[in-house]
Amino acid sequence: KTYPAGIENGVQGFEITGYAAPMIPGDMVRDLILVSDMGLCPLCGSADHGANLQVTLADPIPMTDEMKRITLRGTLNRVDDPETWQAVILEDAEIVTR
């Protein structure tokens, strides 16, 4: 994997908007997959999914409506594991708008 020099030490305050699907079902969730379109969600049945971002929230939230866009802010860190295609993860994320 190759990365731009700007994310070598992570990017604090990285903000992104998309549709959030819980990685593990439950009333309160901390781990999400953020996608640009729920029709292209890798956890929603489609094998032809688009780009997605794994998110770990700073605090668990109640999962209410997956059909609304959500804006998150956290630290974008590289995933250097050569055994996965995953490039980055957003960690310690907080909700900006819901």
C-alpha cells in the first residue's frame, strides 16, 4: 500500500459524511461502516459495493435510522496490515450532524 505523506501520522479532525450501517447489530453501536450510498453497502447484501470506511466511535450511540446521512469527525489512521485491502480507519469519531 502507498499513502500520501499527509496521512503518515494520521489526520486529526477529519470530517466525512455518508450513510452509517452498524458493523454489529444492537441497540447501542460503536463500530460502523460509512458508505456513500446504502444501495452499495457491503453489509447490506450487495456484492458490488463501492468505497466504504470503517468507523470506531468515541462513545456508543443508539442506532436509529440508517437511511439518513450522518457527518462524523475523528482521527483518520492508516491500516498498514498487508493482508487486507483496507487502507484507512476513522477512530475516536464523534457525531457532527445527524
